[in-house]
Amino acid sequence: MQTLVAYVENKPGVLNRVSSLARRLAINIDSLTVGPTQNEEIARMTIVAHTDERGAHRLEASLEKLVDVLLAENISTRALLERDLALIKVSADQQNRPHLMELIKVFRARVVDVAPESLIIEVSGTVDKIDGLLEVLRPFGVLEMARTGRISMTRGGDLLQPPAPDPTNSELESTGLKAT
Amino acid sequence: MKLTGAEILCESLTRLGVREIFGYPGGAILPVYDALGKSKLHHVLVRHEQGATHMADGYARASGGIGVAMATSGPGATNMVTGIATAMMDSSPVVCITGQVSSKVLGSDAFQEIDITGITMPITKHNVVVTRAEDIARTIREAFLIANSGRPGPVLVDITKDAQQASAEFNWEGSAPKLPPKRIRNNHDQAEFDRAIEMLNTAKRPIILAGHGIMVSGAMRAFEQFVRAGNFPVAMTLLGIGCFPANDPLNLGMMGMHGEAWVNNAIQEADLLIAVGMRFDDRVTGDLRTYAKSARKIHIEIDRSEINKNVQVDAALVGDAREVLERLTPHLQTCDHTAWVRHIAELKGDSAVRDIQSLPDNGHLYAAHVINDIWKETRGEAIVVTDVGQHQMWEAQYYHHNRPRTLITSGGLGTMGFALPAAIGAKFAKPEAEVWVVVGDGGFQMTMSELATIVQEKINIKIAIINNGYLGMVRQWQEFFYDKRYVATPLVAPDFAALANAFGIRGERITKRAEVVPTIRSARESAETVLIDFRVEQEDSVYPMVAAGASLSDMIRRPNNPLVETATEP
């Protein structure tokens, strides 16, 4: 499994271009999250892909060829913080509720909705942690589940920032293409 | 100044240096055609939109500039798909402009509405829908910039009819491209560069694999200096032909599936491959597990996604071929590869003797003779545009190109029907050049309607149909690999000379070798288009050959006497 981060133009069709590219390279995407950044014109993607290092290089380099992709980087081997968030609706009656609450506490999850026959549990953390909670919840009866997919960020001073706009449009100059 | 979107488009194209547009009108692009009529742009009416894209492609390849194709929405746009994919695979800068239904009805399955940007997403470098007149100038400028920068490729601009009709302020200076900022990558660090230099200076058996990127980069001079400084023998990909003079002693010719066996053997024996602007296509490498096992590899390539894609390399110099070569050359030490070059010459062995050109006339007409005679008569100076198949490989083997951009052929996609329209585009790009079409009887029938375009535009090209009555390359594969079961390859064709006459074009039919040269001469003397139907040997095959997926070392060689022997299994 390889993790890539991409900064893309925040406009219609870009997600399609990115996912279509992965399809064309026959790379299966495990999860893909998109969200805005502090700059509203730029969105950030975390792509978790079923491929090896070589496949990740191709995906990274091919993504960067897309006009709307500002930067793509394989961060799999770097020190990462990764988070996944899940909402899990689990069936809960009066009898097993206390037991459930114990488990939720152990996993540092929290109950965000209470109904007579069920609870919604919100949990965030690494994929492993959420998978672990899911495992112990299964016997109670998982009724519904929604997961965000992974978001990742390199730790500490290892910054991954979108390139700054180039006011001089140096790319235009360098191609020698000028209006006549 | 207020202009309509259609007028802004025409004005923008004019300012970008466009002279010709290859296209076909229709409902959703009509406002643009109305504006075209009032502009200085010359519109070439094609007979099928695929032809328009191939013409724009041929124009781009012959000139190094950008070719422009235009079509209406729906079927007009979908007919462009093959031509766009052809340009994509061969990194050709083509800008396609399509009309689209009005933005108000987008997504409603309106008449002739199709999601052409969705369809062409994987076969364009970039594509975009424009729904506002005020965005047209900037979008077109961006399309031109994207198409011909970095690794070139096709860009499609889909303009809704209401955007063509609406009025907007035309402000050229204010419409400069505003593309998203890109990370400037440190393409290759000093260590990588030093490693490449070390390899270049210590190799005993180096060989250059020269590709299309040399031409795209305009690196011919830098490449020649690099070759001379290092005394490196040069093998070329199909699209690399012309990047280095064929008559240079260091030029070995084409490599790969139908390259000469001794060229492929030299690659297999090499201790260093220097790949420049090529992408280790399967037609070049054969079986990757046995490919150049004893060679270290340097890859000079502008597209980072090509690095280690097919072949793992020891040094990757990502960048423009000219810049990288100019940086490398001063670091080359005096390299004497005379022994290696002599050894390669020895590898030739009896190849030249087996060559069909060396054999006496036995009354049959061979395609190789026809193409070799065209080469001799044109002194190798014509622009030759080929289709795809046997004739294409014979052209690569028997027409020796000394100058860049004189062989125009569909390499990556292998698009039959490419030659005739691409040659029309090439002629518009180089009106003074002699342009020859070399095409099979199969491919010609795919796009022969463009003969009418030739007549309407009064252009002068020479068309050589290598007519063997078969889909020859497929027949050859059936002969070699399917026990000569010729399924769906025998091909009925019209009388091409009579067909040409019906279009108002002079047509000739040649069946004997003695008639070849006089007919070529007389065709060249004509100021108009001439079509020559060369009825060549029907079951001739292209030799040598690496079977698909076989090792480069394992070639099907020429028969000792191809005039009497039939092909034998390796």
C-alpha cells in the first residue's frame, strides 16, 4: 500500500482526472480523500493505492503531468501522521450497552447519537485502530458504517506545501511561444 | 473592443500564428465558421473529422509548430478521437476545437450533444470546456502553451455555442495564460549527473538509442556534437529517424522489431545504452527479461513518468534533451570506440548480401524496390508520410532520411489511414517541400476520401500505394504464427488509378520493375498530385523480425534468397 499526497486545483472535473489516471494505470485506489486547504483555490488529496513503489512512482509522475495537479508526492517512506475517521452505527440494547461503553472508552471513541436500539460511535485514528474497534463491535451487530478514508501529513519540519503562484509566468517564456 | 466569442477565437488563433485550420462545419460550431469567413485564416475542408486531426498532426510534425483541427459537437467531435489518440501517443502538438451545445442545455442529451471532454480525457494532454466568451482568448492561449511545452501533446477545447455567440471585451494583453503553478523539480542531482558522466567515459561498448524527443527538443545539433565527442554509434527508433543523418558512418539505422539484426545484436552486446528522448517501447525492446542484459543504462527524458517504466535505468537525467546533452558533452573525454564500431560492422555479416536490393531482377515487383527507387529519385530529400504496416517498415529500412521531420508516421498508436491526411497537413506546413505518401492498399481505403480535399485545395503531393492485395502485416503474422491461415486479410480494392481519375487526379498503375523509375520521374515532374498504384509481390514479408514478446537476440532473419525462398521459422 502506498500513500500519495497531491495538491490540485479546486475546480470541477479534477477528481475525475485523478481517478481516471489511476484507472488507466490499472492501479486500485484503496481510499482517496479530498478537501480544501487554507488556500480555497487549492485542494489537497490523500491517495492510498494498492501498488508497489514503482507503481507509486508512475502514479506520482503521471499525476504531476496533469495540468490541474500542482504537486504530487509519494510519502509512503516518510514519518507520517495518518488519520481515518469512522461513524459506526451499532445495535445496542439495555443489556449490552454498558459493555459497549467500556469498549468505546478503551478505544477513545465517543458516542455521538443515542437511540433506543442503537448507538452511533465516532472514532478517529489510524486505520489499524479503527479496524480494531470494528472487530470488537462486530459481535454486537454493526448496522451501518461510514469512513472518510485516510488523510496523511508528514511530521515535523518535513513540509509539503503547494508551489507558490509564479507571477512572471516563466513557463510561457521558457517555451519561446509568444503571440505574434 | 467588443467581439463575439467566435470572433475572439479567430482573432486569438491569428495572433498565435495560425494560418490553416483543418475542419468540418456543423450546427454547434457555425458561429465560429461565420467568423472564420471574415478572418484571414484559411480553412481546409476535410472529408471526415479524423482526417482533420491527422492533417493537424502532419502539419505539427512537419513544422514543429502546432496544428489546429476543428469540428462540430457530437459525431464531429467523436470522429476526431482516433486522430487525437494518434497525436497523444506520438507526442504531437495538436489543438482541437470542437463546438458544443449551448451551456443552458448541457447534460440534457440535446441534439448532437456528447461529453467530448469526458471521452478524450485519457487521450489528451489536457482538455477544457469553455462556456463564456470572455474565457475564450485565455483558454486558447493556454491550450497552445500546453500543447507545445514539455512533452507535447494534443489539447481539446470544447466551446459551447452560446459562448461563441455572446459578446465580450477582447483584451489580448489581459488574456495571458494563467496556468496553475507547478513545482519546479530538481530533475537530476549532481550525483546522478556525475554517475552518467562516469558511465559515458568508461563504457567500452556504448550505443545511443535515439528517439523522437531529439526532434521535439530541437536538439539535432547538440545531439550531433554529443555523438562526435563520444564516438558513439547511434541506433534510432522509428520516430527517431531523421534526428541524425542516415549517411553518417556512426548511424546504424533503426532498432527493434524490424531493425537490422546486427543493430539489435549490437544493443544486446552493449555495455552502455544511452537512451535519448525515447521510451523503451515494446516494439523496441522485445522481451524485457533478455533485453541488453550486460548494459548499464542512462535515460535522458523530459517525462519523469517514463523513467523506469519499462526498463530499470542506472542514471535518469530528466529534462529537455538539448539542455541535458549540452551539459553532458563538455564532460566527455576522448573516447575511441573504433574497435566496437568495427565489431558492429562485422556483425552485419552477410546481411547486405541477403538484402533484396542486392539481388537480380526476377521480373517481380517488390515493395522494397519501389521505396528504394523513390529514395534515389528524390535524393532522400522528400518528406515521406507513411501509413502503418509492411510498407511503413520498408520505408524505414529503404528510405534513408538525412534531415529531421522528413519521416512522418504513426508510431505509438499505429493508426491505419494516417498517411494521406497527414501528408496533406505536412504539405500545408512545408508548401515548398516534395511530399510523398507511402501507403498500403488497406490503409489507403480507410481515408481515401481526402483525395477530394487535395483536389479542392489544389495541392501537389505524390501518392505511392504499395498494393499487395492483402492487409500485408497481418497476413505476415498469419503466415509466421497462424500456419498461413489468411483470415480476413485478402483485400479487394478498387482500381486506384481509375479512382484517382474520378477525383480529377492523375492515376498510374505499375506492375513491372522497369516502369518504376520512369513513373516516379514523370510524377515528380507534374505540378499536380499524382497517384501511383504499385502492384507489388503479394506474399512478401518484412525481414528481419523479432516476434512479439520474443528476445531481441532471437530474430527471424532474411531468407538467403527472398526471391525464391519463402519464409522459414526461426
